[in-house]
Amino acid sequence: MRVEVDQVSIDVHGSTLVDCVSFVAPAGATVGLLGPNGSGKSTLLRAVYRAHRPASGSVRIGGEDVWCLRAREAAHRTAVVLQEEQREFEFSARETVELGRIPHRRPGRRTQGSDEEAVGRAIELCGIGEYADRPLGSLSGGERQRVAVARAIAQETPVLVMDEPTNHLDVLAQIELLELVSGLATTTIVALHDLGLAAAYCDHLVVLDRGRVAASGRPETVMTAALIAEVYGVTAEIGVNPLTQRLAVHLGAAIPRTITNPVVQPAGRKEPRHS
């Protein structure tokens, strides 16, 4: 299902954190949302999954404004995996994954075969079967993140929103997760910090810088040394990974920042020391 972000601006406590952002996530595509800390990635995603209403602009999923949908209708269209989620640690991993089926059940209706199939499939896809019956509180951060992804997959929505899902995961788990996500039939919008993973596994990239779109398009056109220098302040070299034949990003040194309007002390004068 197609997702359209059209001229979205978001204000928080009087400050504009997202400023006239527009992009389209084609149906079935994996779109990587990039940018330094504070660039507005998480704030923008909140507008997509109906946690923060935009000051202006719209987010449309399947042609309908998400803020015009009822909560249950929205939950049938979009599943979410957040950075840090408040979880009931007395639940088992399996019970947590089962929460993804709530939008599909009417109040008071018992679990049906279709629910069990969706949960079982999500558990298998995310490789959490060996600890599916353990309490969530006994799992590592990475294992809990896998459970959160499995719950979202069990929700069986056409759109998946993920806010830095590779946090707490080791290198192998990061690769496995993004291979899984990029292979899903869903339209996925995923915020990432790792430029190399984004370039290798996303179909489309949107780079934010101070709340605005700095670049948007295919990874091979967006991911340039000039863009990385401008947005992230580091040197970079873009190439092809000989092992995977995918786009590769090699980061270099930090680019010295220019200090503007430095305070110059008069000759012979020193700042007083404070004890």
C-alpha cells in the first residue's frame, strides 16, 4: 500500500521539528529514513503512525488521510516497532507477539486459527521460537527487539513503520533483520543510523537535516560523499561491496567544523578561574 507524506510540518513546544517534508513510499518498497540525531526522523514517523498530529500537511495511506481513520482502521493498515517500548515484562514472548492480533479481533472474541497461524509464522520468521515461552523480562535487549518485530509482523498490515529497529542487535542480527524486512511484501518506512545498512537494504532513501529533506531517491543517487559531508560532517567513499554486490559506504574522518564569531580576549587579559 502506497504511503504519501505531503508537506508535513510538526511543531513541538513552539519549535518546528519537521518542516514541509514530502516523500512517497511506493507499495511494497523499503524506504530508509536517515539523518543525524535531532533531524526529525522519529518525530516524522509519529505523524505516520498517528502519535503526533502534524501542524500542517498530510499523511495518506492507500489514498486516505491517516488522521481521518478510526483507530482500529489505522491499526489494520500500519504496524509499528519503536526504539524503546513499554512492555509488560510478565508476558511471555509468545503472548507479546499475540498482541499484534488485537486489531483483528472483536471485543470478547476468542483466538481463532487464523490468529494462531499468523503468530506462528511471525515467530518463525523472526527466529524467536527457542525463547517464545520465556518471560519477556528475562530476554536480552536484542531478543526483545526481535519479539517486537514479530508482533508487528503478526499484525499483518500492509504498512510497517520501524524506528531504529537495529538498536541493541549484534552485526549478524542486524543483517538478518534487514534481510527479513526488505523481503516482506509490506511497504516499510524504517529510520536507521547505519548508512551502510540503509544503502544496502533500502529501495529508496529520504535524508533529513534539521527537519527538512536534504535528499530523496534511490540509494545510488542519494548516497554521495558530498551529501554525507554536508549532513553528517564526515568524509566518505561510496563503492560496491565485493561480497554482496550491494552499495557500500565507507566513512572516514570528521570534517573540522568552522567556528564562527569566536570570542577574542584582549591581549594580556585572561579569564578568571573559578574554584
